[in-house]
Amino acid sequence: ARLVSPEAYWVFTGDDFDLKISDREHPSYLVIANDPEKEQVIGSLNALILNRLVTRVNSKGNLPVSIIVDELPTLYFYKIDRLIGTARSNKVAVTLGFQELPQLEADYGKNGMQKILTTCGNIFMGAARNKETLEWAQNDVFGKAKQTSKSVTINDQKVSTSISEKMDYLVPAAKIADMATGWLAGQAARDFTPTDMSTLNGINIEESEEFKTTKYFCKTNFDMEKIKQEESYYVDLPKIYAFTSEREKEVMLNRNFKRVNDEVKAMINELLGKAPEE
């Protein structure tokens, strides 16, 4: 696959679509996809679309918009950490999906990966297998918490019970690795909770609402009937272009390809003060 191709020229020319999908007058959806066989080329084109879209929607006065990127390592999202940090005030939510940390590090580097991990406010995950991913989840996401353990000793004379408290991992790595399908673990961003000024000097950080954990380990429970009902209301996507045959499609794409090349050559000649080529 080539970056310079009739198909790429066709997509990136014309004015049939506005990337400002959060426009109040003309809101819209944009879905772009990749192809494993042409990942490097299409990933670059998708990154161009995505980065241009961000500059259009990350401004005041727009409708709330969600930017969802699955398989993040397959494209390069320029200054993504800055977008996550600043877009909240412009009602832009960013959701990023990837498989394991080494996969993300390979494409974004160690520094880029750390910026992404530390900037995101909400984290949710399924089962993981990579050691680095498991250690990050166990140590950095969930950490340790005070846990109570109880032991019972039985002998011929008596039964004794001892209760002890110790700091231990909230969700051990082995538990994350062994999660079944449908189970999720993670951490949600904490909401603002007003402080009760009357108890300010005697606040109990273990029981106060302000300090309750927002970490979770749970099983999902989807209402499949409602999902099926919702899907029944879906409508087919409109066809923007409909070619009558592969031959017509090839002719149209090549004609557009030649037109763009001719316009570029004419622009260069004009800038250099040369006469146009015949």
C-alpha cells in the first residue's frame, strides 16, 4: 500500500464533510477504521484526520463530544496527554483502548506511555497477561489497603481466635490475570464532596465519604433484551458515493488523482515563477 494513492487523494479532497463534529448547528458522527494489511499507511492517514479533528472540536461553545480510540498503538495521536488534560473544560471526553503496556510503549515510547497512564482519570481493565501490565495495575492503580485477617487455632484444651490488620494489595496481580470474561476492574475519578465543617477537626478518614475508594472489581450485567431492542432501531448508513461498476470507480479515482497532481504542479510553478507545463 502507498501513502500517495488515488484512494487517499479521493478521501482527502472535496468539502463533503466537516471535521467539526461537535458543531451546534450540524452535529455529526465520524467513524474511521484501520486495515491490518495496510496498517502503516492507513494509520498515518487516520492520525492526520484525528489530529485535525481535535483542533476543530477542542474549543469553547461546542456540543459535548467523545473521542474514542480503540487499539491506540496502531496510530500516532499527537500530544494526546495535552488533549486529555485540557479538553475536559471544552466538554471533550477521551477514551483510549489498548492491549498491554509494552505494546503502547513500543509505539509511544516510555515517556509517552507514562504521560498517557498518569493523565487519564478513569481506568478500567479486563484480564491481562503481561508482567509489566500486571505490576502496574497491582501497584499503581489499586495499591495497598488496610485489610483484616482472622485466624482460628484449635487444640485439645481450647479454641483461640486472633484478628490482625495489615497493609496488603487490594487486587493482587494473580487475581487480575485470572479474571473471567465479563469481569472488570479499575478506578473511577473521584467527584467533589463538600466537607462538613462541623466535623472538620474530628474527621475520620477511614469512614468519611471524601476518602472512600473509587476502585472496583466487579462483573458486568448487561440487559441483552434492551440492547437487542435498541439495535432494532438502527438505520443503514447513507451512501455518499455509489459507483455503478469497478471500472467507473477506477476512472473517477484516477481522474481525481491526476487533477490534484496537476494543481500541485501548477501551484509550484506559480511560486517559482515558471510557465505552466503543456
